[in-house]
Amino acid sequence: MDDQPVSPFPLSRPGETVVALGERETLRRIVRRLPRARAELLGPGDDAAVVSTPDARTVLTTDMMVQGPDFRLAWSTAYELGWKAAVSNLADVAAMGAVPTALLVALAAPLETPVAVLEQFADGMRDACAELAPGCGVVGGDLSTSSALTIAVTAIGDLRGREAVLRSGASAGDDLAVAGSLGLAGAGVWLLYRDGSTDSDAEGRREPDARRARAVRHEHPQLVGEQVAPRSPIGLGVVASDAGATAMLDVSDGLVLDASRIADASDVTIELHGDAIDAEAAALVEIDPVVGRRARDFVLTGGEDHSLLATFPAGRAPEGFRVIGTVRQRGAHAVTIGGAPYERAGGWDPYANWDGAAG
Amino acid sequence: MDDQPVSPFPLSRPGETVVALGERETLRRIVRRLPRARAELLGPGDDAAVVSTPDARTVLTTDMMVQGPDFRLAWSTAYELGWKAAVSNLADVAAMGAVPTALLVALAAPLETPVAVLEQFADGMRDACAELAPGCGVVGGDLSTSSALTIAVTAIGDLRGREAVLRSGASAGDDLAVAGSLGLAGAGVWLLYRDGSTDSDAEGRREPDARRARAVRHEHPQLVGEQVAPRSPIGLGVVASDAGATAMLDVSDGLVLDASRIADASDVTIELHGDAIDAEAAALVEIDPVVGRRARDFVLTGGEDHSLLATFPAGRAPEGFRVIGTVRQRGAHAVTIGGAPYERAGGWDPYANWDGAAG
């Protein structure tokens, strides 16, 4: 993400908006920048795409990102949005133990959106695929108009003969392990809310502020970077499956909440090791001391790192995974930490937690 | 569509909004109403779905509908939106000569949306699948928030050993044929703009009006019905393929524009038969005289019927298709009617034609 994205095609000029160029030309400029899928049999341009699915079972998932609730243009570049839109879907495929093979992208943009914004979005998708899921590409999509930039990505994946790793297979005695970061993305969005917004107005409202956000990014590149363009360990999904993972998901809503999903689906209790969580928090402080005493909460409840959380028969977690807990027979609580329940809110509910007025 | 939708689950109460119930309960109430796919190996509830794709080639397509540009809640019921969101994607799969097997639904709704609205949406999807694509169902999705109701559906389909029917295979001498209606949906939206909106305000703006729209629907059920809940002949996609269709698409942007897409992709000229177009226009007047002298224009440029337009070797169009043209060697024009080019705008470009202020 430190390197400038490279495309053989120059960006369109600022005055070349989607309404100025029209749908056909806008699509032509975007499509040529998109990554080509190795599994593509027929790409964009017909009524539908055709993709090779040799396993005869196809994994598929979709995720929608809306300007406002899900991202702010003052905080994320279009390139980062493309990266994140790809990764959040690739991670869902990886968490099934499958290899992501193809993406579809439906995008609604305001009429006055410069086509260059959509081109940078495409570049971010291309680079995320190239770096995290080589061979995966975009095979089709749809372009519409909306007052808020809205992105819906669909990802499909191939199991290549493996069984899908569900959330429901954990059993007592398994290790719980994680691959990828915990808490960085959550700390990043906390910083953006705290320091990347305007001061409160008379009604106490604050707005995302691009200039302040740039300063925050400069000072805290790793936290903000993980929030706006998470680096999920996509390739470790099949590694986990081959190592015998009994359950897996990607951490999108926070460790405690996502662990409770495995616990509920598997009818077990997940015991997070107190010392392992302390070590994760210490590592987070090491990365950026700004998190301070909040480190442990970010580790436990920060979402959007899109790390892989999996259970394995004891001692079987493969390289790349850190053991942070043990699966127990179901007790009073879905998740405990060092034997005690976690009492704080466990994660993010877009309907219960989102306060439009708060910015 | 005349029958009331039937679900074993009662609708949620008006005060039960998405923000009041939260994501988990909202999802639970919606998911139980959704149609189950015969190809489903793993349905909603995990990171991704798993679907049987026995052909080893999978057809996939996505389409986004945004409140405002793509639909008006004053004109469409939630049930109809669900129906249309399903059909517009099912038709794209059918137009490849494939059998639609599964849908994903990403939906962003305002926080105050009654869950009953989303339930009726689900009922519409279920009934569209049951009637037009039996065996197809919803295997997964995503729920987010937005100020404008936004729906992105992805459909996948199975070729069952057939070759995909592209837009590029038409050749001189082929017949051009259509299955399904032409012009009804276009006339329907014209009526809704004309009679289903408020009078112009001081700035000349008109707004969709639910009460007036109800009167329009009552007087012109077939035209408005096809606009808000099109009845695409999904099952005829594989029939066309088996009959040797050389090219096919679904008519979403108007006959002339969509025919020109086949013509351009196949490097041919498509000659629409003047008498066949006259007959289509006469049939439209027969259905509803309100179209009057505009009938021919609705037939030629009205979109959203999602009929299937295909080319066949001469004399091979199967039952359910009406021959309306002939494929010729490429000439000066992509499409001609009775030998002359069609001079009016050929269809709908969401970026060039959409005027937010106009409605």
C-alpha cells in the first residue's frame, strides 16, 4: 500500500465525470483496469459472466458498503475503498477454506463523480487481488446512480476438493487461533473519529474532515492503514483447512462477538487465554503507543481487520496462526476471558450502533 | 401477481423497524421467508454460502437498484421490488441459456424502515422464483444502512452441459425473434410519470405521488404491472439454447438499443420487419388503448420488459418466440426498421438520461 498503484492506463481528467462520459465510455475506462480472473471463461460485456468452477461446489458471498455508515470519503481514498471492498469479500471466501476465484462489482455513484475516482477504485481492487488472492479477478458488474456512493461486491471461490470449514465444527479441547492483526482497524477508526473530524458544532455534531484525517494517517499509518485497507491473510484460509481447522470465520465485527458466533454455532464455550489477550494488547501498543490503555478493548472488540479466526484440534494450528484460546464444553457464557465473561458490548451492529447524526 | 402472496409467517408490526429489532432479529425474520435453492449445500448464516455447480462452469451476474433512479416507493410496493430485483437478474442468466440456480441479496435500508417492508420484499423474491424459475432460491446476502433503499442482487446459473449463448454469434440469414412483451413496461413508467406524479411546482418539478399512482394502476393494470413486476419468460432461455439460438440477451434498455448490441457484438445489421413492429404496436394498443400513437415508440424503445431477444438459424425459432426481424451482413446501420435506420434515441442510459430534478 506504500507503493503507488501502477496501471498501464492514465487516470481520466477531473472534468470527465460519469454523467459527462455516459455509461458506455465510463464502463470502458473502468473495465480495462480491472484484474482478469484466471477462472474467467467469459468476462464483462454480455448479460452475465461465465466462470470455471471445477469443484462443482461454489462458495459465494456478497457485501455492501455505503458511503456514510460504512466509509467516509474524507477518510478513505477511492483506491483504498476498492481494496477494502475486495478484501472484505475475499476474506469471507477464505474463511470457508476456499480459494477466491472471481468477483462481481455493482457500484452506484453520484452523477458528478469523476471517472478517475472509479478508476482508482478499480486499481485498488486489482492490487488487492494481485497481492492477497492472485488469480482472482473481476468478471462482471453493474453501474448505477445514487446520491451516496454504494458498492456491492460478490465473491465466489472454489473448494478444490476440500470440505467447507463452517462455524459449527468446533469441539471441546480444540485450540482457538488467529491469523492476521487484532485491533488495528478498530483503533484506526477510533482515531479517525477522535482526530479526523471537525470540532463539535452547536448541536454537538462532528463531521469527517479530510485535512485532519491526513494528519492522523501521517502520524498513525499502521492503525489507519489497516482500517482503510485491511491486509487479511487470504491465503491462510486453505492452509487452515488443510491443517484440519474445525471451524473458521473472518473477524469483521470484533474478536469477542465473532468468537461467540463460533461458540453458538458449535454449542461450545470459547475460553480466550488472558495472557494471550494481554500479549495481543502489548503487541498493539508496540505498533502504536497511542492506543494506550484501550489496547485490550481494541483487541477484543475492534472489527474490520478481517483476520481469520479458527479452531483446530489441539496442537494443530499451522504456521501463521497464533493460539489465543481453548474450546470448552458449553457453559453459561459463549466466550470467557481468563475464565470470566466479557461484560462490555461485544461488537458492532449496523442497526443498533449506527448514529447518523454522530457523523 | 393478482393473488396475495402467501407466507407461513405473519408480517412484522409497523413499529418493528430495522433499528428497533437490530440486525440479527431483522435477518431472522427475513431469511425464513426467502425461497430455498435446490442447489443449496449451505445457506445463510456462515461467512459464505455453498452451492452445487455440477456443470463446472457457472454463469453469474449482478444488478443494483437504487431508490430514485431505479424505482419509486410511491409507485412500487416492496413486494413488487423484490419480484423485479429477482427477475432482472434471473433474465440475465436465462439470456445466457442457463438455468438460474441461486441468488444473493445485498440490501441497504434506512434505519426506520419497517421490517415488514423487507419481509414483503422477500415474499416478492420468493414468488418470482417460484413462478418463473422454480428451484432457484436465495442462499445468502448482506444487510446495511443507507438513506436510499438500495438493492444489489447477484444471480448464478448452471449451463447443464449447454454452451453459453453470447451476443456475438448472430450471422446473416438468421431470424431475430422475441419472447415476452415489448413496450408494456415502458408504457407503464410513462403513465406513472404522466399521471402518477404531483402537478408541477413553481420550479417545474414533479414528485411521484402514491395516491395518483394507485389510480393509474387501477386503470392500466397491465402496463403498470409489467413495469413494477415484469414477467420475463425465464424458462425460455434454455428452450432458445436447445433450438440453436446463435445470440441472445434480455431486453432491458429497449428493443432498438438491445438489438444494436447483438448487431455490434456479432458485426451484423439487424433488420426489424416493419410489419412485425406494426403488429407488436397493434397488440400493445389492443392491451391498452391509452398508448395510442406512441405504441410503436414503446415497442422500439421501451425497456424493462426483460423479454428474451434471440437470433436463430432461419425457421428455427421455437414456440414462445415471435420472429420480428432478419440478420443481414453488416451495413451502415446496426439496426434498421423496414430498411430505414431508426432515428430516435434508442434507449436508456442511466447517466445520460437520468434527471434527478425531474422526478
